[in-house]
Amino acid sequence: MNLLLKVSIVLLVGVLGGKVARIFKLPNVSGYLIAGLFLGPSFFKFIGGQDVSNFSVISELALAIIAFSIGSEFVVKDMLRLGKSIVIITLAEVIGAVFIVFTVMYYIFNQPFAFSVVIASMSAATAPAATLLVIKQYNAYGPLTKTILPVVALDDVFGIIVFGIAMSLAHLTSGQESFSIFKMISEPAIEIGGSLLLGLALGIVLVLVAKKSSGRDELQAVALVAIGIATGLSNSLGLSPLLTNIMMGTILINMYPKSKRVFNSVNDFSTPVYILFFTLAGASLDLSILLQVGMLGIAYVIARASGKILGAWLGAKSVKANPTVTKNLGYALLPQGGISIGLLVLVRSQLPQFSAEISTIIMFSVLIYEVTGPIFAKLAIQKAGEIDGSGKGKNKIKNKPKVTASNSQLDG
């Protein structure tokens, strides 16, 4: 079938899925994912493995735009006020997930140390895309909403660090002497540091070009070019496109007073890309994996959720965060996707003896969390009283900026 026709059909099915989801009062993103599930190998087989590969550029673009939008949450004046709290909360939920998953795998299921430590490290990262779209759809605003996205962005940084350490420990305990403590520290540091430096440089260039750009269309084109270059260069240099685009968005929001125009112009372009991304993500999921995963996969899903929720609660409690944050944050951190799937490539090449089992469990986890994660995120925001900008409860926030995928905190 013609590629353009197939893309159009996927987009149409995604839109219909979103409409059906709204009827059942579910987040749109859940509708996109479930609609995509019907297009994939589990049902109508309209989308095959080769199609997912052909459409990979859509996924790359969507994740890059999402990362760029998350960068707008790192406003310096807010981070100076909340930065320490965000770091502590994020560290707590990452440690919580890694510790509980490792304990369950190693001590309860008696799995090898290398297997346990690597799969535990992969539980740290949270997929920001689904949560971001839920916030956008429900125009959410308040203490919880302002905490979620910085935490999600930072836990991806911590996730990369933890995975690098875990892989080195796995090699050391497996007797592969070529992996050293130096590599355990230096490789994640190079990836993170390089990504942030590249994002800093491209962010400064984007600010200079945006100041000289006139009109919404030109700003949109300039921003998309910058996002594309950041993603392409990161992939070519072995860096993280996610971190590079987050940093670029952070530089823009802090150095360009009219940055809201840039983020809004990108947001106007992004909706069909998001629909395609999530519908294709649903199409890549295979329900047959449910038959393969066994108790180990179910235990991983439960352990990861427990670690995220308990860790976020302890972290928020320790910094005396707003009660709505303490009670609800963990439930908004459950989605798992892009980064964990990307890390599977490294597992397959460096730990082939465990790759099949780890891949099966992670893909099962992604299937469960990508479908249910947005629902839990909605419930968390709803319990916090922040849907439609309810803020701290029943009292609406006056003159609140409209929440989009890119400016939920642009006005501080």
C-alpha cells in the first residue's frame, strides 16, 4: 500500500480512537494507543514490523518535540525555588523503583545479579509523552502539574546514569574485565554532558535566530529546524536526543523573553504528529507477549509501580511538598516507553545471554504502562483538583495561562 495512504489511515484511526476515549471519559492518548493496538499484529495486522521501522522518523520527531516542550518547564527563577526539592523527589522515586525491582528479581525470584541489576535500572526512566498530553488535554495547572514535568525530565537523566552503572556492574560480575569503574562513570557522564553542551550551543543559536525571525510561520520553521538538527546531531554523535532538546528548550525559555511564541508555534504543528506517534506506538505492541511473560513480568510491573509511588511519596514528604504533590505524584510517573525500549538495543548487544528475557519483560511492561499510565495520570491530576486549572482545589486560578504541550509554566 502507498506509504502516504497508510499514514493517513493511521492518523484517521487515531483521531477516531481519541473520540471514543472521550466518550468513556478516558484520556485521548489512551484512545490513540488502543486504536493503534487494533492496527497491529494482535488484530488486523495493518501495521507490520517493517511499517514501524519506516515510520520511525515520526516517533523521533514526536519525542524530540516533547523533549523541547519539557525544556520550557525549567525556568531559572522557578528552579532556584524548587530545584532542590525536584532533585530530591526525583532521586527518591528513581531509587525506590530500582531498589524494589532489584529486590524482587534477585531475592524473591532468585535471578542472576547481572540480570536483576540491569532490569532494575531500566525501571527508573519515565516516558514523558503520555503524561504531557494528558496535562495538555485537561488544561491542568497547579502544584502537582508544575512538579510532574521537571521530575519526569530529570528522572530520564538519572535513568541514563543508573543504567550505565548497572551495565558496568553486570559486566564486572560476569567476569568481563574490559569494563572498568572508570567506564562505569565516564560513559554516562560523556553522554549526558555532551547532550547538555550540544543543547546549550543549539539553544543559544535558536535564541539569536528567533529574535530576528518575523511572523509565526517563520518562527515555527526555525524551531522545527532546530529540533531536527538537535535530534540528528545527537544520534550521529551517540548522545541523547531527549536531553539535547530539553536543554535547547530550557535555554530558549530563559534567554528569550518572547519564547512563548516559539513554543506555541511548535505546539500548533505537533498535534497530528502526537496522534501518529501514539497510534503507531499502539500498533507496535503485541498481545501475544502476555502469554510469554509469566509471573516474572507481572512482578516487574507491580514492583516498578510500587517503587515509583512509594519513592515519590517519601521524596515529597521529606521536602514538605504540597499535600497534593505528596499524595498523587507517583501515579503520574508510571508510563514507560521510549528510553527503556532504546536501552534494549544496548542490552541485546552487550548482554546477549539475558536479552530475550529482559526484552520480553520490558515490552510487556511498556504494553501495560502505555495503556494504563495515562489513565493513572488523569486520576492523579483529578484527585489533586488541577483539571481545568483548578490549582489548589476548588478555587480556580485567575488569569492562568492556557496550558499547552509547551507552556504549562511559561508565565511562572
